Amino acid sequence: MPEEPSPNPAIPPQLEEIEQKFPSWYLGGVKLVLLTLLLVQFLAMVWGIWETIEQAFIHAQRGLLSLLKSMIVNILLLLALLEVSRTILTYFTLGRVKVTYIVDSVLAVLLSETLVTWFSNEPLSRYVELVMVLLALTFLRVIAIRYHPSSGAKEKKPFLDPTLPGGWYRRRKDDAGKRQGK
């Protein structure tokens, strides 16, 4: 029994066409700005880890509950920074930003905000607001994954090559080859 052809998803313009519309100095500037942002985020994550460890010693003297509250909030904020970094790296490779990564970043930030609100004894209406936003974003994430427009599209080449370290780039190519059965 022959397979029925699936309807063509809405595929964005080819990456080469997008690259040709912008001057090379602009694409280089975007690359520089994004790499600078990644460096700042990396430094912020290292600083955040240091602050989390420092806060752990301070809150340990106040009791286990205070220590756990501090650790949970700090770790969730670090994970939110990690999600933003993941979004930027995806832009380097695909030339666009994935909605699921943006929603993941916002979910991580709002989850930490929900915990801060919970620990600060805010009124019940504040919880309801945060839970409604979290549910809406969760629904949006599920819809974005389920109805992704380019699920069958092939990616040709990276939009902006972030010039990854040689070993890491080779390892990514080797992993891709293994997944394709090469």
C-alpha cells in the first residue's frame, strides 16, 4: 500500500536567501553581539554558582528550611540563564529562534518567581496569576511542539557559525553521523 504524501509544512525562506539580504558586516556584528552576550551569561552563571555556595553557608546557620529555599531559587535562576544560552546557540545553528526554547526560558523564570512568591507569603491572588500564566505557557509549548511548521524540513547549513572549539565541533558531527547510521 503506497504512502500518502504529507502536506508540505510552511517552510521559512532558505537560509542562503536570508544571508544575501544582509551585508556581511551586519551578520558579523550580530555574531559579535551574541557571542558577547553568551560570554556575559557564562560569567553570570559562574558568579551565580559562587553566590549560591556563599548563600548556602549563610542560610545553613539559619536552618535547613532557609538553606533549601535559597538553593531552590538560586538554582532555578541559573537554569533560566542556561535556557537563554540554549536559545542563542540555536539561533547560531538554525538562523531563527525556536518558540519552545523561548517558552522554556520564560517557564524557568516564572517557576523561580512562583517559588519566591510562595516563600514570601504573598496573597492568594498572586499565586493564581502566576499559575494561570504558567498553564498558558505550558499549553503554548505543547502546541508549538505538536504543530511545528518545519518538522519535515531539512536544515542546509548553520546561519551563523559560532566557531566552536575544534574537538566539540568534530564530536557534534560524529554524533550526527551515528544518529544517521553512518
